[in-house]
Amino acid sequence: MIILLAAFALGTSQPVSAQKFVLIDMEYILKNIPAYERANEQLNQISRKWQAEVEALSAEAQQLYKTYQSEVVFLSAEQKKEREGAIVAKEKETAELKKKYFGPEGELFKKRESLMTPIQDEIYTAVKEICESKGYSLVLDRASDSGIIFASPKIDISADVLTKLGYGY
């Protein structure tokens, strides 16, 4: 027990090195990078185009169903089965197209990744270089839901990051 107390006393008597923490506001940084705004607009245009394609297929499926509903009393069993199959096939085609464009591994995800990753990598490199040159130990993003209740503006290095990226004021 005495050895443990002695080790604890030695451990606590050593000077503790102060760690430096800083904040960045990723939303602010991204809003001030024109390439990010252009990439976002490009993604929005692509998304609207693909959404229109999905909606057009969905409308076709709905129209097939409405036509089927109005003609069902005049159709033979074989014709009903054929029409129902066409409706199901159109709905399946719509779902597959939606998944292809908007699914977790879909085209929009891939496009977003290809447009945004270079910008994010550039920001990360700038933040890392600033931290290494000024001795910062930890960087928090004030724009995220991290639970930061208060932070002094003095430790926000967002403007430094923009300056490092060539977008400074």
C-alpha cells in the first residue's frame, strides 16, 4: 500500500503539460469555399434530374394501375394476370432505379463522395498543418452536435483554416 501511495505521489508531483484545444466551424469554412458551393449545386441538379426520372416511372406505374382498375371488369383472367404483372414490373423498376440513384451505395452517394472528398481532404490537411505548427492537441467542430455549450471565440481557428486554404480575408 505504501509503495502504491508513493507511486501515486510521484506521478502527481510531475508537472502536467497543458494541452491546447481549438475549435473550427466546418459550416462556416465550407460556406466560404466556392468549390464546395459549386459541388453542392451540381449535386442538387443531378438529384433533381434523377428524382424526375424516378417520379416519371412511378407515374407510369400509377397510370397502368388506374387503367387496369377502369378496365378490370372487361378483362379475362389471363389479361388481368398480364396487366398485374406489368404493374408490378413497373413498380419494381421504379424501386430499383430509386435504389440505384439514391440508395446507400447509389450514384448520388458516389458523386457526393467524388466531389466532396478532395475538398474535405484539403481542409483536413490545412487543419493538421495549423495544429502541428501551433501545437494544438485537439480540434473540435463547433458546427456538429458535439454538446459544446460555450466556447470562447478566441480558440476558433476557422479563419486561420480559410486563410491557409487561400480563402482568407
